[in-house]
Amino acid sequence: MKRYRATARDAPILIEDLEGLDAIRNDLEAHYTLANDIDASATLDPNYNDGKGWNPIGSESHSFSGTFDGDGHTISRFFINRISTNHISLFGFTSDMAEIKNIGLVDVDVSGNSGVGGLVGINDGKVNTAHFVGPVLATGANVGGQIGVNNGTVENSYWNNETSGQLTSAGGEGRNTSDMNDKSRSWAGISISYGG
């Protein structure tokens, strides 16, 4: 993982692996860019966070307020099983200063209580050019295929409304598996490859 202090958007911290992705929570105001695709299947290990899988980035008291640029890459096979916990997703909370863009989440499995989404649980910031493929389950309210609760903006972003089991989302547009597998389309400007 290459890491240096990101004081400006043109000097981001480069994220190369799951360890680097997890380290975002240590500096929620910095700027980040994915350097490559990330396989997060380690989160499926029963010993990873006591079987609860990924711990969302950003909380109600300490939301993510930096920038996260996927640079057209994907994060695949990350797992969250926190059915009694609120605000569950890759990012739990984002502030009105946050921006998440150019990212694909593929073969992801997310379970939480309330405020649950594929990409962001509670979004106060900006999401642009993103897609999500995988199941999303909530035992409580405010669940969406891509965003649980949206107080910000979501543009050019899509989720698979068949694999997610969610026909609605607080942000983004739902598409079926056939549409999202159509290679003639450019969903969210990112090349997606899953399910064959």
C-alpha cells in the first residue's frame, strides 16, 4: 500500500489492497484513489471481525468527509453480516463534503438493520458514477439497493435490482441482470464482469 498525506485532491492516497481500504477509517477527511481492483473475499472468513465481515467506513459521529475515486476499478466479494446494527454498507455515513465516484462493487453481500445500502448507508454527500451488484438485506427500515438514506446527490449510478433483492433505493437507478450484463452498455462508465 502506497500511503502519504493527502492534502489535496491531486495528491490522493493510493489504495491497492483490502488493508489500505480498511485504513481509510483512520483519516476520514483525506482523498483516496483505487490503484487497482480489490478482492475483499477475506471479509468472508469467520475470523474476520468475529464473523461480522466488513466494518463500514464512517459513523454518525465521525462521517466520511473526504473523496474516494475508484478510478474505474471494482471492489469484489466483500461481506457484511451485522443484522442488529444500523448504517451498514461500504460507507456507513458520508458528510455533505464527501464525494464517492467511479467505483463498482461486485458480488457483494450486505446485511444490516436500518439505513442499509450497497454503497452508502446514510449519504449526505455526492455519489457519481457507481454501480452495485449483490444482495442487500435489512431487518429494519430505510434499505436500498445502493443507498439506504439519501440527503445528498446521486448521479449516473446503478444497482442490480434482481441480485440485491431490493426494487427501490434512496439513490441510483435499478437495472436487471440482463441489462447490467449487456456489454454494449457502459453502466456508470465501468467495465463490469460477473456471473459469467
